[in-house]
Amino acid sequence: MTKFIYLLTILPLLTFSQETNDCDERTMPYWANYINSRIEGENPTLRNAFRDIQLVETNITPSSGFITLRLYITKTGEFCEMETFQIDENYEPTVFNNGALITALETIALSLTNWERDKDYKTYNLIRLKIKNGKIEEIF
Amino acid sequence: MGSIILFLVIGSTIWWQIKPDTEKSDFLVEAHQYEKALEYDPENSDAWMARSVSYNKAGDFNKGFEYLDKAVALDPEKHLGYRGWIRLRKMRDYDKALLDFDTLDNLTPNVVDAPWGEGIDFLRGECYFGKKDYPKAIEMFNRNITNQKEDWADIHSFVYLGLCEYELGNYEKAITEFQRALQLSKNVPESYFGLAKAYEKLGQTEKAREYIVSAEEHIGSKRDDYYNEYLNEIYLSEIVEFKHALENK
């Protein structure tokens, strides 16, 4: 009888409980609360990851502009999702190489692991690329 | 109690109603209510500037500059320096950053400007360093040191001078500049790293080894800012890699 009552109590809780997902948590900006989120090895790691595409892509169109990859990372360092921003040299929206470049960059960004942080909050990290004279001139 | 609350409500309503719209707008900027602030005063440059901040920090420069450009158009003297600073530190758009710094400088004769708290010539030096125009960068960093005086200048003025001389192949001069930084403070790992590289170029491997150890020991004092990566930022991984290369010589 006791077991039956226990089951009756616990069953509704199990039925209505939702699976928690760290990606659903509120995102804190990277500059807030001393989160200090970064990839292991910091920016040299990023530059190594993008080195091959930097060498291969030498005729990007439009030839100048800026790309930002915004990667959302959980409090445990897992990747959630990515937003991208492509602008030309006048900071107006553009699409480099008819979209092929951003697709390749996203693939590389998705392969990045070992995100570290000083405080356990969901946050985002930025990877910024500067395009000049048809090449990826800087990654930071 | 009820009458006190009623008095406060009526009082604050009257206080708000008698304020001109420009003051209401300034008050709302202080309260971080930028959209509302602009409803009261669409010409409040501080509101446009403040509205741009989160977008630029988060890498949405199209949106961020839509607002920041309005702030500059309304009050160039007040906001050009910040816009140049954002272009340099967050975008590495050196040419446009220089344009902003130079325009600001022309607007304020007889004043040494300090965009976002940093010496304008130091920032211009960084722009030229980023453009790999090392002679012009040297000119700017030297001007910054003259303006700020040797003992008070940003210590990284000397580090950058060393880096510029190194890039120009003037290794002896580079050593002199890195040592100038260390005369002001012993906790400058960028200088130790620069010295190690310069001595390595001069074939003085033992000296290079000595300084790379110092760079590693002082890495905790490196120039660091988790908002932005500095152009002369160094990393432990690079020091360790260089140290191994020296050990194998």
C-alpha cells in the first residue's frame, strides 16, 4: 500500500518533468561576470584551425570586409549554436563567395572543442575575420 | 502611510512633467533606457552611442555602426574617438580608425585627445603597426612618449617601438627599446619575449635563452583584455614553442 501511494505521488512528477538542456539557459555576454570564456590555447588555437582556409582562399569576393562568427557555448563548454555576420568594407551586409565561404568557416568553427571559462554560465564567443584584397588577412 | 505614497506619486509625476524633453532623455540614458531616451530627444548623441555599444561588443557591426554613426554625426568631437577605438580594437579596420582619429585631432587643436582613455598617438601608432607601416608607427609611439613624458607613457609604447625596430631588421635598436620598457617595470613579458627574439636573430642564443625564461616567468603580467586581443598580445604557447626551438639549437 505504501509503495502504491509512493507511486501515485512520484508518477505525475515524472510525467510532467521536462528534459533540461544547458543550451536553453539564458546567455550571458562574454564580458559579463568575469566569465572569461575562451578556447584552450586562446587565439593561436583559432588561427591554427583556420590556417588552411586562409592559405587556400585568395580570391574572395567582395574583396574586403569583415566576418564575425558568434558561437554559443554552454556552461559546461558544449557548443549550442552559431550566428554569423558578413559585412563589406562599408559595414553593409554582404555574402562572401556567394555563401560558400561562410559555410566552410562554419564547418571549421564546429570542429573546435575544449572551450574553457572561469565562471559556469552559458555565454558566447566571437571569432572575427578580416577580409582584405581577396584574402583572410586577420583572425582574432 | 497611504498619504505618503500618494504624495510621492504626485510629486514624482509633477517632477517628471516639468522636465524638458532633453533632460528626460538624459535621465533615461543614465537608466539604460536608450530607445525611450531617443523618443524624447532623437538628437541625443549619447543615447545613439550607448545604444550601439552592445551590438559592437557582440560583433554585429552593421547594426552597431548604424547607431554609432548617428552619434558621430550629431556630435563628432564627442564620439569620433570612440568610433575610431572600436574600429581599431574590435575590427582592426586601421584605415577608417586612422581617419576618425585624424579628424578628431583636427577638430581639437592644442589638445592631446584620449579616445576611450588612451593616448591618441598611441592608438594611431597601433593602427600603423597593424598596417605594417613601421616607420610611421615609430613616429606615433615616439610622439606619444613625448606627450606623456618618458616615466608616464604607456609602457607598451616602448614595447611597440621594439617590435617595429625588430620588424625593420634593426635588432640592436629593438633591444634598446625593449630595455627601455624594462627600466620602467620588470613585469613586461612582451619585452622579455622581444629580447629573446632579437638576440636569437643576432646569433646570441644564450642571451635569447635567458630572456625566454624571463618571458615565461612573467607571463602572468602580460597585456591582457578579455574583451579584445591586442596587436602585441603574446601567449604562453608561443613562448614555450620558441623556448623549445632555442633548446634544439
